[in-house]
Amino acid sequence: MINIESFVLGPVGTNAYLLSDPETKKGIIIDPGMNPKSLIKKIADLDIVAILLTHAHFDHIGGVDEIRKLKRCPVYIHDLEADWLTNPKKNGSARWPDLGALIETDPAEFALDEGQTLEFLGIQLKVFHTPGHSPGSVSFLYDKHLFGGDVLFKLSVGRTDLPGGDNNTLLDSIQDKLFALDDDVIVYPGHGAKTTIGFERENNPYV
């Protein structure tokens, strides 16, 4: 039985997710955001085997460096944003200095790509390349659980006015890939409340 827990981190309320196996005491983290104290406290007794990034905007990667050094775990990101981890201008932390320090981390150890299947904790996560909010945005599907970053929100969608964003590309990602999933798939977004594919397909005014 895999536990899924969420942590709202940093000045813009970014959702980080911890998937853990209570039997093996192993876990993976999706999008460790800024000011990750509550998340770090939770993982004190866990072996974190990977950090998965839906994309590399500063609010989603602010805790990467601290957790990676603490747990000695590899980082996974799409190649189109590989250099964003090392570049504060690209990850946006240089654009909003009032929200925190410049964010620079070492490069990721592994690249993510469309159709890839990752195996951790005895489960599989399918990778979807879902650009539009950012060029390297990806979504992770485990069973009926979709971790979509800033692509699809409850009754909203990700912003596309940042560098590398494109509204038509975002809508294509949602329509062609996410809305092809079953209605009962739960969406765990990068900000805000959970929702489902079926609810968004019927009610989201932006799509």
C-alpha cells in the first residue's frame, strides 16, 4: 500500500508530494518546493530513492538541493529544462528576488521523456510530456493518480505567459493526453486542490 501525502510549501503555495511505502520505509518526492521544513521532517526516517520534477520553475525546485544532499538521491527532469536547475534566470528565481534567494542546483542525474515508465517502491509511474506551461513539463501517472504539475488545475489551467509557455500547446497537452485518461483519475496539481479528469473535462472553462 503506497501512501500519498501532500505538503504546501513556499511563498506561492506549491504542492509537493511524497509517495511512500510504510513497509520498506522508502519514498519518492515529486516537486520539493521552497522552504521544505515540513517535508524534511516527514522524511527523517525514510529512504528517499528519487526526486521527480514535473518542471523546473523555482517554486517547484526550491527544496531540491537540500533534500538531495540530505538523502543522497537522484533527480529526474525532462531534458528541455535540464539547464534550468543551474540557471536562476531560466528557473525564474532571478525574476522574483523578493520571494527568496536565487536557486541553483547541480544538474539532474536522469532525463525524463514521453512514454517512459519509471519503477520505484514496487509501482510504476508512466511519464507524459505535457508542455505548454513550460517546454519540459511532464505529468506522472501511477494507477489512478496523476501528478500534473502546473498543467491542469481544478477549474483552471497553468499560466502560459512565462518564457517557453504557449497556450495552444498547453491545451493540446490537456486535450490529447490528460483528457484521454479515465474519468476517475485523480489529478494532484502543482497548486490548489485535487480534482478528477472527469470533472475537469465536463466543467473546466479554459479547456
